[in-house]
Amino acid sequence: MPKLSDYLQREAAATAASAPLTSQFARVEGPGTAPSDAAVTNSKDAAVVAEIERLRRAHNNRLRDHGTRMYRQPDGSLFPTPPPADPYTVANRKRWSGLVKHCRRQPGVDQQLERTGVAAHYNVGVTYEQHATALKAIGLTPESDSSGSWHGYDGSLHDQLSGAAAASHPLADEQWRDITHSSEGGRCRVPLEQ
């Protein structure tokens, strides 16, 4: 009995074979802004090009069905431009990025990553330029620059849930301890109302 994964592999190979083996980044970003004008030279590059094209098609479908992406601003209004990054959010995303990458690489999470070994939208197994191109194809920007510095990161911020700051946090109360410090293999018990 045929497997879905076999079909997806054949489909990806057919898409890569039918596409011209020149750089298709220019088609996604526009002429003159391609990160590399070199030809696609291996199957990994072909997989990245196919993923970017798939992301672009999905984004165009989303725009057609739902309109332009809107972002909630600090004052509550909606605008098509994202608000400035909250420095605590950036610090926490940087802190947990290793765990997030580890989870994304686990079997069963992303079929394309398992099949090809690359995920341009997650920046796994690709160059920074390919990652930036993939995000630009879906109307987003990378969280970091090509040197790895996170945009909006403030190294002087401390963790709000550690030390003396944790005592004043609402989740530090005794009634939430079962949820926030679960020792039963990840099971959370909701405290009963008294």
C-alpha cells in the first residue's frame, strides 16, 4: 500500500525537476535583490527553493482569503505594520530558542524537515539569506540579523520569574504551584476553588 510520505517525496522531486535550476530567489524577492545569483547546485538548495515557492503560494492564498495581516498595537489599534518588539519578549525568545529548535527537529513535527533536512522558515539547515528570503515570501522579517544578533534584544534585562522578582509574580502563589512546578511528568492539576 502506498504511503503518503512516498507521494510527497515524488511530488517534491517532480517539482524540483520541473523547475529551472537557476536561482529562483529573484522571482520571490524581485530582480536585483537575490541573495545569490548562483545556480541551484544540489538537492538541498532545490528543497529550499521548493519550500520558498510553497510558502509564497500559501501566503498568497492567505492574503486572498483573509486580507492583509494586521498587528495589534500597544494602544489596542490594528495596523498592517508590526509594533515595536517588547524587550522582555525578545529576551525570552532568545533564551528559549535552543529548546524550540530542538523540538522542531523531533520526528513527526515537520514532515518537510524530516524529508529534506532543511526548513527555511525555521532557519534549520539553511543560510541566513535563504531564511530571510523565506520569511520575506510570507511577509515576515527574521528575529535576528546575519551575525546572529537578535533585533530589539537588551542584555541588561533580568528574568522576571527568578530571584526576588518571582515572589511578586501572580504564578508564584501557592495555589498555582501544582501547575507551575509539576513533578508528575508534565501533568498539570488545576487548583480547586475553596
